[in-house]
Amino acid sequence: MSEIKVNNIQSLSGTNGPVISGTVEMNSNGAMALPRGDTAYRGGRGRAVRAGGIVPGARTNTIDYFTISTLGNAVDFGNLTAATAQGGGCSSSTRGIFGGTTPDGSTDTNNIEYITISSTGNAFDFGDFTKVGLGRRGASNETRGIFFGRGDNPLIFKDITYIAIATKGNVADFGELTEASASGGALANNTRGIYAIRSNSSNTIDYITIATTGNAQDFGDYHTANVAITNGLSSPTRGVFSGGYISPASTDEISYITIASKGDTQDFGNLTVAYNEQSATSNHVRGVIMGGNNTVIEYITIASVGNATDFGDLTQVVSFSMACSDSHGGLG
């Protein structure tokens, strides 16, 4: 039987104890070593969270979640501070951010809220958008969240704004898109954010470097013209856009890009049903698309091409919801 003797347990600074913090190792003849790092970053990763949206007749404050690597239905997570829809989600490996609009009876209030992804419970206030608008889309790396586009009926705008995910506060100005847009498709890897313009007269795709500020630049074109109300997901190398609206009907098409290189989208496959107004997120391997005025969750393998497959169901029929995960392409 092994015997462990400890003289002192202190913090790395040596100022207090018995608190175990920082790097702790135990070595033996069997070369045993305890894991390193904050437990929030080890194990249990791969959770997708869907928040808010429009249910038949009203906005909703419901949050639900599921594990991306498995199949099955979503379960209840908690609630937003208010019924919120038509916004975007972004996240780090620990914190999820949702920014959407909440009608208060006369004007649209532009909430930003946050959750701790590894737990369950209600959201907390994060800050606000400084301008009224619908249809922002979110993307992020580990440190910074980006929101693309904005609409204020009947106008759409070129706005790009950003937040520091770890600190609460209002958005700051980042720059502008090459064209005005709302409800396009956004995705990111650790370096680059990508946004597919939502317009009935454009198929432009823009990109930014997340760590900087400045105006977006042209990336390429959506290979099918005039796709509106799409959404995006990613691995560290590949971005995928799914669904949307091509007048006069929804589309089931899925397309992809290589994030590090500029160029047009290429055909990936098809959704199980044609819809728009959906949300999407991913881990590094699997993308999930959900809630296009239905309860549907379906999935793809990002590195391959092919049609989507049924995953399970959300807790409610919903559209225009927001989604994020703790392991998307922007954390690679």
C-alpha cells in the first residue's frame, strides 16, 4: 500500500494554504501524474446550447442543451432574463453569449446575456448593443465575440461590433461589412471571422481578422445567388453554411469553404428538410443545425461532404433562436 506524506500545501505564491492551486503533480514508481489545468477546461466539453427564439405567437426565453458527440433530444438548461430572438450567439470554452432583441411594447431592447456553459441555470445580464436592430449574427474565438450586420425595418446596415467574452459590458465598434446585411451566416476559427451577406441581391462573403479592428474584406461568393437567412458553423479549418431562403421558398442546400483561403463556396450536401430561420453550432468534428420553425436537430461531419442526418429534437418548436457551444471552430 502506497504512503503519501505532505509537509505543506500552499498556493503558488506561498501566501496561503491549505489550498491546492496551479500545477500539482504526484510522481511514483508508476509515474502517476494528476491532470493539469482548470477543470473547467478538462473533460465534459462538447455541449451545444440553444437560447430564445420565436415560438408560435411569441418570443421565448427558453434555453436548452445537448451533447454534440451523441444523438438525442435537447433538455432544459434554464431561461434568458427576457424573451429574446433574432440575434446571434458566440462563446468561449466556458461562457456562452446571446445577443438579440426583446420587444418591450414600443421599441426593441437590445439585450446581451451570458451563461456558464458547463452548468445549468438562468442567464445573467452582460451588457447591451448601442444601436437598435434585428438579425445580428455572432461568431467568436476564445477571447472575442463578433456580431455582424443589423436590420431596423425597412433598413439594413453594415455594422460589425465586438465584445471581450470574459468581461461584461456593452459592444464596441469593430468596423463595417462590404455591404449592408442582416440575418446572414457567421462562423469563425481562432483567427478569422467569416460572414455570408444576407441580401436578396447579393451573394458576397466577407472576412475579418478577429484580433484586430477594421472593415471587412471580400472573401468570395456564395455559389448559389441570393440566399437569405442562412447560418454558419465551423471547425478550425472548414466553414459550413446551411439552409436559408431563395425566393420564393426555403432551401435545403449545405455549402462549405476553407476558412484560411479565400474563394467561393462549394456544394456539401443537403439538409433533411428545407428550412430557414435556423441556428447552428459545432464542435471540431460535428456540426449541428436546429430549429427552422420546427423542433428538428440534424448533424453533419464537417470534414466530409454529404447529407445531414437526424440528431433529435429541441424542447419546443422555434425559429430565429441563438446557439453556441464550448468547442466550436473558433476555439481551435
